[in-house]
Amino acid sequence: MRYLLGIFFLVLGIIGVIFPIIPGIPFLVIAGFLFGFLNEKQLLKFLKRFKNEDKNSKINKLINYAIIKYIHKRTAASNGK
């Protein structure tokens, strides 16, 4: 399933680079993470830098969701030990 999502984000990233309607670079970075080229720390560092000033934009909501999900997963795992 992880590779299927990686292919999906890779295609979205390529479409975003060719047609500048959607941001392509974040999708390429997420695909790199899903394929195992990047670790979680590098992914979060990039996504935090990519956020823009508009707090209600959909890309900011997606980035915030990814960050919260990762932090929640890490906090839940450390509390369970």
C-alpha cells in the first residue's frame, strides 16, 4: 500500500511540476518519503518550510495534518513504552 501511495504522490508531483496549478515539489518529497529515500525528520523539516502565510489554505491544512499525525504517532509510541 505504501508503494501505491508513493506512485500516486509521484504522479501528482510530476503533474504539479509540468502544470503549475498545484504545488508539485511537496508531493515529490512525500513520494520520496514513501519510497524510503527520505526519513521522517527530513520530511517534516521540508513540510514546515513549505507552509505559506495563508492559514486556511488546503496545502497548509494537509501539511498540518501530516505533522500532527506524525507527532501524535511518536508521542503515543513513547507513552506506551
